[in-house]
Amino acid sequence: VELALGWAAWKTYVRRADIQQRRVAATPRLRRGYSGRYLAREETDRFRCMGMEILGSSLRACERPEEALPVLKASLALKRRHWWRDEAYILVAQTNLASCLDDVGRGQEALILMREIYARRIASYGLAHEHTIQTGSNLIVTMFRLGLYDEGKTLLRDQLVPAARRLLGYDHDTTLDLNKNLANAIQEDPKRSRDDLLEAETILLEVVKRRRRVFGPTHPDTLLSERDLSNARVKLATRMHA
């Protein structure tokens, strides 16, 4: 259903606009009459961008990132051409493109783009801002996938977790997820020591306590955190008896 809606948006906002533009360009009389009313209408291009974004997102949601990638690239190019002063508008398009690059296995390209987006978020909004924290969360996922554990852990410890605590509080779901990501990264790091595993267990235990208190013992996120803690304890026990 989502993909069908995506193609419907493409046909409505993109394909129809392209057909109309070709007709106008091919007919001198229409070109004179419509150049000011149609070809240069900003809202028309906004609708085209909207159609591209919907289709690109739908293709990604249906696990067809290779098809989504050129659509998202075209959407970003259109935004840069017409709305180059709209920083937030372009950053959203860049974020979608970076995520798609990661989906198709072009992690290094995604990492470069995500670093740029994160730096611009900090410059525009500061560290303690929801958009900055979300962008940083996307960045660390790519870092850990590429094995950049030290850099990712430093980013979490020094910037993301403190910023989330200041902005959202210690018990907020985003703050708890960041702590969980830190603990998981500590455990997955090939250079981890026994002390590192003890630290990961301590972090996850705190996450479990807060989720139980805030969300309740039967909440799915609480149960997932308890499973993470149990796995961490197994890894620690295995290391201690090795």
C-alpha cells in the first residue's frame, strides 16, 4: 500500500509536471503564455519534491534502496537548485540520502555525508537540540557498522548522552536508547576488556531500572532492555571464566 501511494505521488506531482513542461517547451504559444505561470511556479517544484520524497521513502520502506537512491538524489538536487537558502529543508533531504547510501552498502559515503549534516546541525541549533541528537544517533549507527568504535563511543560519552540528559532528562526514551547504544558498542568493540564489560553491565542495569519505573515492567522496551542486560551478564561471565 505504501509503495502504491508513493508511485501515485510520483505520477501526480512529478510525471505530470514533466509532461506539462515538455508540452509547453515544444509549443511557442504555450511557452509564451505559461512560462510565468507554470514553469517558474515555486509551489509546482515543491510538489515535485514532495512526490520524489514520498516515492523514495516508500521504496526504502519496501527494501528497495537501489531504486530509491536516484530518486532521493534528484530530490536533493532540486532542493539545492530552488531552495538553497532553506538549510533545514536541504538537511532533511541529505539525511534521507545518507540513510539510503548506508542501506545499499556505501557506508563510507554515508559517513561523510552524515558528518557534514551533524556539523551543520550543531552550527544551526547547538548540541542540546532534538534534531542534532537525532542526527548524531544516525551517525553513530553508521560509525559502529564501519567498526569506528572509539570515535562513536567518544561521541556518545562527550556529546550525545550529556546533550540528551540536559534537553530531555535522564528518563526520556531517547536518552535511554543512547545509553543502551553506548553499552552495546562497548560490548561489541573487539578491544573490550573485563572492565569494559563491567561498565556495559552497569549502564544497562541503570537503563532497566529507569524503564521499569517509567514504562512499567511489562512494557516491550523494558523487556528488551532486560534481555540486553541478561546478554551482557552472559558475556561478562564468559570473560571472567575464560
